[in-house]
Amino acid sequence: MPSLGESATGGDVDWQKQVGDTVSKGETIAVVESAKVAMDLDSPVDGVLMEMCVADGGFADPGEILAVIGPPGTAPGTSE
């Protein structure tokens, strides 16, 4: 999870994509909302959303892994 600022301790995750969806680098996959700010979480790479490590609406701490993105064409539940 990216930093939301010096005083932010974390935020709620609102997923915009589902497991199995194809994502493009720079595409918003979730919105993270703290008491002070809401920010888009963009995919860092092209690929497939393999796993959401935080449930929709769940709370995430700074530095926490939010999702796993696999290579393009990979199916969730498979290993590389």
C-alpha cells in the first residue's frame, strides 16, 4: 500500500477490478480512502489480477501488500 501522507495510518480499499481481470499499467485497480484523502491505486504493470490480499472494504496499513498481479494471459489459481 502506498503512503497516504505523514499522518495517515492506513485506509479502506475499494476494489475497481476483480480477480481474473486483465489490467494495464497505470489503470486504476482500487481506491484507497483514509480519513483525510482518497487516492487511486494504479497497476504498476500489465497483467492479470491474481489475488486481492485485502478484502473489498477492508483496511490496509501502509506498506501492506494489496494485490498480486501475474503476467498477461495467466489464469488465477495457476502457478508460474
